[in-house]
Amino acid sequence: MDSSDLRGLIGSFVQNLKDQGKSNYTIVAYKKDLEQFVGFLSSREKTDIKEVKKEDIEGFIQKLLADGYTKKSASRKLNSIRTFFRFLKLEGVIAQNPSLEVSHPKYIQAPPRILSKLEYRALRDFAKGDLRTYAIVELLLQTGVRIGELAEIRLADVGTEALMVTGRSIPLNKAVKKAVDEYLTIRYQTESPYLFITKTGRPLLVRNIRTLITRCFREVGIENAKVQDLRNTFIAYQLVGGGSISYISKIVGHKRLSSTEKYLNLIKEETDRKEKLGEL
């Protein structure tokens, strides 16, 4: 690989991600982060990846913060750069990975938001007014899938009892299956393989789903909530319902058990939340 062909290197990296079976959502996120980084390097007249130093990467992070990006967003972009440089080192394009010398911006991670029984019931009741919205809410709330994973679900991934998502099988209860089946009766007739599509047959994008759920939150008066909180709620209520940490971790796709265990402290503090999400 030519170390001076920055766009070409990104292309090779993206192909490597595809070969690993990464989701389109993940691939697009990496690609956008790296293209933004390459644009910054161009402003510094850096055209060869071998010329990139620790100071260049730190400069990029500082510019992101100055431009209004959150520390969390800047940290995520640094992770993209680190993964990219790790790939280049493995491919022999560079000898050293300068990104490892760059520290992540420090930020306080807000605790996961868990919806109360009143909140999630209100959300589900409101969503029933639109079959597609209702199917989306049920899948997010009762399977714990990530928003990026939801956008990537294909018709073939939906079985009679389970949903296949990025190599893992997630059980579908009667409520979810009923919601999806009812949505399929009004789904736009198209050859698109994706489960959720627009009224013109195009795949529903992550930003479309986020906008839809945000509107639902606003309409039912759920404050300070985001799409991720539906996943948080699923995990918390499954733990309250007696699910084992290892099983839930596997279902939601956590790489480490500690990611699931952190919810235990939250549910211990919430004595009024004693049952897992019920079925309709």
C-alpha cells in the first residue's frame, strides 16, 4: 500500500472491516471519522501517513473540542484513528502507531438512564398509533438491540422465535413478534431486504430512527432520555427479573461481563422497579 495515498488507505481499511463482517453502521462511522481526520491532515499539508506524529493527532482532537464536539465524541474519533493505525501497522505500512501516545479527553460518563414502568408503558401506548413505530419501539425495548443494529436488521434475520443480530440470537417474545408481524402487513412492497424502510422503500437510517424515538419521548413527556436508554431499560429489567449476567451479556452483545454488571448497582438503588418488561 502507498503510504501517501491517504484515501486509498482508508479504502483498504474499510474493506478489511467488511471482511471482518462489521455492520454498515460501524463501517460508515469509521469512514467518516477517518475522512475528517485526513481533511485535518491536509490542512497541515501532511500527505504521507508515515509523516503523521502524535502532535498531529492531538491537534485534531483539540480542533474537534474547539469546534464544539463533546469530549465523548472526540474520544470516539480517537478510537477510530487508533484502530486505523493498528491496521496500518499490521499491514506493514507504518512501523509505529503514534495514536497510542495520545490520551483520551477526560469526561464523566453519565449513569445509564432506566425508564420507569410508567414511562415505558406510556411510550409503548403512544407508539401503537403507528405500526412501524410500534415495531421499532418493541424491538429496542424488549430485545436490547443497538440502534445501529436495528437499522441493519433484514427480513431474513427475523425468525419465528429469535432475531439474528451480528452473529447472536436474541429471543423474541410474543409482544415483539406480534408487533413485527403487524408492521409487515403494511410495509411498503419493495425488493429491499431491510426490515424497516421508508414509505418510498428506502432503508430507514439511524438518524431517522433516532428522530422518530426522540419525537415519541417528547410526545409522552419523557425527559432527558435517548434511544440508548431503551437498551439500558431492557438490560436492567432483565437483571431484576432474575436473568444471569452471563446470559444477558451474551444477548446484548457486551464484550465484557463488567459492562453488564454495572447495571446491578443501578437496579439495587431502584427499589420500586421489581419486574422485567411484560408482554402484551
